[in-house]
Amino acid sequence: MTTEPLLEGRELLQLYAAPTGPTQALRGVDVTVLGGRISAITGPSGSGKSTLLALLALRERPAGGELRHRGTLVSSLSRRELQRLRRREIGWVAQRPTHSLFPQLDARGQIAQMARLRGVRLAPLSSLEEVDLSARARALPAVMSGGEQQRLAVAAAAVGAPALLVADEPTAELDDDSAALVLGLLRARAAEGSAVVIATHDARAIAAADIVLRLRHGVLTGMVVAGQEHTTAIDGQGRLQLPEEALPLFPDGVVSVKIVDGHVQLHRPE
């Protein structure tokens, strides 16, 4: 399993227009995406999960901060270069799976088209078998159920084990058996070296991740590695984001900081 960073974001800022003026969807997020790992981005609705996914999938450029792909500053790449990167190296699954599929192609054609775009050779049925859709090989997306569309979108995005596989809520509408198929496919691609990043509320998907990043109000508030190590983020300005479960300990929003024997201690002010 490789641990070389595929993507590195520092102080990422993203703005969106709102009736009341520009709104910060992301506020100074630092993130590193590693090949061979599944990273899950969690947080309540409106926390910035989908926005961060769009930046990592190179579908948007950040309004501020730096995003690097294999060490190259994304802001220095032309639109054509970004398009080439997305086609060759990035699998993308939108929250609505039909937005990731070609409406005029049947399931087999979806896989074949992605293989052509990525320049890989494979038997389309083998990809469909991974998500139990071989019997629907000749079905168009419009006649598939929502769960079938979701499984097909993930299978198509995963064709050729792309360097980066990004999925927005890939198991949200799936029963346990279908979710297990999708998560098994994502795990298989990670084992082949793909960096897998998902946004999710699903406890099943969170449990399958190697790294869990927690967002709240556009800020990274914590990280869990391998289900054990709980860390929290310090941004480039030295600001510390406490885990949500720690906030009730400081109801006034004020904390006393002490350094004792090389350790930082946080207390309620006396």
C-alpha cells in the first residue's frame, strides 16, 4: 500500500454566492489524500462535504489556499489539462448517480465507454459482476432502480483502478447487501492503489474507511485514523478545532491553555 500523497490541500477556501452575499463553504481546510486508502468525509448537511469532494476531484478550483496534484499546483493547470486529468485519472460519482452516467448507453456500454476514455482494456461484464449487475447489462439507466443506478455509477467510475476515486454518498440509498458490494469494490480499488475519497453519513461506509475526516461549518474539526487514533486539526494560523463532543465542556466558548512538561492542557477558565 502506497502512502505517497496524491493530493495536498492547504488552507483551502471556497466561496458561493448567496442572497446575502458570498458564503464560505470551506474555511481554511488542510487535507492530504493518500493512494491505497479509503478516506471518508463526514459531517452534518451544509458542512462542506460535497464542496471539498468537488475540489479534490478537480471539478472546481479553490477560491483560496493551495491544492496540489502530485506536487503540481492545480491553479497553474489549464482547463484542457484539468479535463485530461479528470478523464484519465479520476473516477467521479455524483450524489445523484444519473449525473455520472450516459443516458443513451446501457450498463455494458457505460463500462466500455469509461474503459475507452481511460485507455484500458477490460471485459465490461467483469465490472458489472463486481456489483451484481451482469443480468442488467443491456438495461439503460432510465429503466434501472435507484440502487442499480448507484451501483452502476460506482462500477463505471472504478474502471481501470483510477488514481483517484471520488464518490458523494455512494451507499446512501442501498440496502445492506448492495452497500456491501459497493464498499467491497471501493476496498478492492484501494488495494490496487487507488486513493478513494467518499462523503457519507452512512455508518457502514464510515466503518469501512481507513481515515475519517470530520467537517463542521466548513472547517475540519477532527480525524480518526484506522478507527483508533483521534486527532484534531490545527490550521496554518494555529487555530485549534475541538471535536464536537468536547464543545459542551466549554459552554462559554472560552478556554484556558496551559503548557506543562511539553504537553498542552485545555481547561475551563477559573
